[in-house]
Amino acid sequence: MPFSFSRRPELAGLDRASGRDIRRIAWHFAQRHWTLHAPAFVWIVFVLLHTRYHFIEERRDYLLITLAIFVLGVINIRLHIARYLKSARAVFDLLGSTAVRLIDKR
């Protein structure tokens, strides 16, 4: 399951720091994919429609839709990270913990 990274086979047999490094590399890879930013784009369009045309009248409905877009964004991020875990593990196995510093420029 992509929402529980502790049970992923890509992270099996690693300590906590190594698993965090692999997730960080996967996050770096995922940021390059355009669909990661889709929920933010949807939210901006929604806010513009609401501001200009009063698309949603009730404040409660506006907040619920904003919360739903936020939750979808978090799910989207988790799915993207899960997609790139295998390649991140390959990079980590090849370069070790220095891979994170090389990729993140830290």
C-alpha cells in the first residue's frame, strides 16, 4: 500500500535514517513530474472562480472543498513518492548516503 512506507519492499532491511534518505531521493524525483502540481492548479482555479464569480456562496462549503483539495494533494504526493521508491533505492544502493547530499545539494 502506498500510504504506509514501512511495509514497502524497497525499504525492507533498512534503518530509519536510510529509509528517510530513500524517501527524500524519491521525493526529489517526484517533484519533476507535472501531475504532482495538479491539485495546486485546481485549487488556484477554484479560488479564482470563487473570488470572481462567487462560485460557492457558503463559507463552510468553500472550506470543505479547500480541505478536500488539500487531502487529494497529500494523497497525490504519497502516490508519487511510492512510484519513485524503486529507482530511489537503486540510486541509494549505488551511491549510499552521499546520494542524498549530491541530489539535494545539501
